[in-house]
Amino acid sequence: MRNRFLGLAALASATLVLGACAESTDSQSTSGRPAARSIPVIAEPLAFEHARTEIESVGTSRAILSADLYPAASGEVVAVNLEPGQFVKRGDVLVELDSRAEALAVRLATLKLEDAQRLYDRYARSAASGAVVPSTLDTARTAAELARVELESAEIAFQDRTIRAVFDGHVGSTDVDPGDRIGPDSLVTTLDDRSALLVSFDVPEQFIGTLSVGDSIQLETWSAVPAVTGEIVDIGSRITQASRSFVARARVANDDDTLRPGMSFRVSAGVTGPRYAAIAETALQWGADGAYLWAVVDGVAQRTPVQVIQRRDGRVLVDGDFAAELLIIVEGTQSVRDGAVVDVQEQRLAKALL
């Protein structure tokens, strides 16, 4: 009886061993390795953005139209019709010189022209009947034309006795007073059309070809005036050897007349560069051989080396050899190894760079 009991116990033990071996065999893959456990991760699709570089410079402004006013002739000042800062219209008389002699010259030239024209008209009426020879008629015609030229010259000399605004704008201060005698080298005043300003600024030569006419720039003053937007209107054609830069000029509207010619500005211009992959900062990893990221390829993590181009706005622009439709692991990277099976539990939309 005791032997029979021992035999049944041995049979039961063998059955348990065989069952354990069967479970061990089922837990292995067909390749003989343990089944891989997937790693939960969060990923986002690869996005591409253009690199941007901010150019900062200091610019100096001038009015859209600006003139220094000098008299065309010498003479004594008899009237000053301006106040510093006054807005004037084109053609307004700002300063008057003594013009009595010039007015008499205009009157005399007018009389000469009238006399020469009457003589020519009389000869012309008589020429049809043959009473006046053609040479006499030609001489009278020439005399009338000469008199007309003398009158025009006298009128120009008379007009030169006044200094007028050549365009709408604001006049500056003046040191000219009635009784002063001034000449062509005497600065009377300045005239600025400050409805818009032109701001000139230097740009490093490395950006030649990246700025274009029509590009927008931001300008700030060192005063309480709010920042304004300008538009590039021209770009210099030469590189200055001393500074290795070129000059660009932008137009700034000044409809509210808060800006002044001669103001200095902080200039900021954004330059758009090549297009690169834009990834979240958490996706960027570093190893002994440099930067890399984890890409998901057919459900498996793949280590992809990259070169960092630019960091901005919580994103990183990188360059590398990868397809445009990759998924990039952004969270859970600490557990990922090359070739590991991953389970993408959440797929985020890539954040656009501003």
C-alpha cells in the first residue's frame, strides 16, 4: 500500500514539471527570445519651419523731403514771413528781398515787348501789299522775340527776390531778420515734409541678398513714443570696407507727427532662412556623439542623429537625415532604447513657431 502511494506522488510531481515546462515554452517567441514589452510614449509628427534671424541695428531718420533754403540772389531782407516750426504750403513766400529795381526792369521789358510787337504787327499787315520787304519783316520779328526774352529774364530776376516753400512742410528756425543783407551762401531756413521719415541703418554683409525692398521692420525710439513698423524702400549697392556692412533704408509713416527728422531708432528686422525640422525641446537628446532624437518607425524606436540649428519659442530647429512623415517621441524618452518596441499612447499636434 505504501509503495502504491509513493508511485502516485511521483506521477503528480512529473505532471507539474511538464506543465511548468509547457508554460515556459509558451512565454517565449518563435525565435527563442522572451516577448518584448512595449514602452509607452507620447509622440508628435515631424514639422518643418524656416529659420529666422533677428538683425538689430541703430538707424538715423530724415524727412521724406528735406531742403535747406538759400536765396538765389543777393539783397536786403525786407520781410520774414515765417515762424520756427510753422507748417507752410508749397509756393508760400517765406522771405522777401528788396525788389524795387527788378520790378522796374520787368516794367521796362514789358514796354519794350509791347512796342516791338506793335511794330511787327504793322509790318506784317503791310507785307501782303508789298510795301514792306521781307528782310524788314524778319528784323521786326527778331526784335519782338528778343524783347520777349528780356521780359522773361526780368521776371525771373524779380521772382528771385522772394524765397518760397518748394513743397508742403514745416520750416525750421532762421537767423535772418529784416534789414539783413544776404547772398546765395546764406542759409535762410530748413523745410521738412515729415509726413513720413526715411530711416537709414547698417546691415552686416552676411545678410546681403536676404533683405528685400518691401520687407517690414520694427523701429523703436529711446523716448516714450510707441514702436512703429517700417518698410524697406532701398538697399545700398556697396559694402563699406571699414564696417563690412551695407546701408538699408526704410520708410516710416508719421501721420500723427510724433516723430522728428534726426531721431535715432532701434531697428529690428527678421530674416527668413532655410527650412528645417522643428521639434519640441523634450524630444532633443544628447549622447557621446552629439545630439539625436527618437523616431518611431514601424512601431520601433529608431535613434536619429541631428544637428541643432536654432532654439526659439520652446522649439528647436534641427537638421538631419529623416523622412518628412516621421513621428518623434517627445515624452517617455528616458526608457527608450534603439530598436525598442514603443506604444504611442498619445499623438500631439506639433506646435507652430511664431
